[in-house]
Amino acid sequence: MKISIVGLENQLGATIPFDFLAPSPRLIGPSGEEIKAIGPIHLQGTITNTGSCYHLDGKLEAKLELCCARCLERYQLSVRVPLDENYAKSGAPDAEEDWRRFQGDEIVLDETIEEGLNLSLPLRGLCDNNCQGLCPICGKNRNLEKCNCKEESLDPRLAVLGELLKEPLGGGGKNGST
């Protein structure tokens, strides 16, 4: 994805608006799964020559398909990511350290788009806040069907402590005396 800055180089304060659709970059979620975009990404905004850099101000919108962390079903998530970046030509003497660099007459936005989309992803995506997930015993999706599995509420690692609760309360001596 490239935006031409031809015509901005010699005009301080000059602005070029942009509004277009772009193909989605390859996205990898926090769990390592591939995330698919549903359709193209919509980008719009402006690039302004500030004198020391070219400032990009805009937004990108995309519909993504994610996998629910509880029930493992696919669901759609609409994201809207603000874009606010400064670009400087490679080798520019007054360029700030955190500005992105470019060469020639075009600014490549691929890295900015990918970074913005990745930062907008939830760490643990859910299809619904009330998602009941999968039954840990039979594996059925509890959102779609009920199961009659009886879950043990006691963590098996703590089973020994559960045995202590079955003993009568007292000081440990005969007849509960100390």
C-alpha cells in the first residue's frame, strides 16, 4: 500500500487527502492463530507536509474473523484504528527517532496498517461476553446445546484437603478434646 507525495515536497502545509480500499495484510493473533479479514480494509485520511516531516492523520476500518477463546467458534469483529504517524525521508538530518522512514516519492503504509490492526486485536477474543464455552468433560459447545455432565467443583490437586473436611471438627484428641 503506497501513497504518492508528489506535489507536497515544496509546499509547506500542503495536504493530500486519501480514501481507498486495500488488501488485508497477513495477521497473526496473540495465540498464534491466523486472523482473516473479511473483505478489504478501508483507509482514509490526509498526509500533510509539516516542513520537517509528512504527517499522516486518518483511520482504517476492517472486519476481521477471529476464533472465540471459550467456545472456539469463528466470529466477526469490526475494528476502527486511528492513524497518526510521522514520516521522514531516509537520511533526513532533522528526523526524529520515532518517525517512520521512506524513500522516493511514495510512503509505504503496509507496516503502519499491520501494526495498527495487530494492536487493535483483543488479547482474548470472545464471540459474546456471555459465552459459556465448551464443556470440559464432553466438549460440547454450551451455547448450542446442554449437556448432563457433572463437573467436579474441587480441583483434583486439592483433593487431599477435601478429605480433611470430612473429619469431625475438634482439637485432634479423643472426643474432640485438646
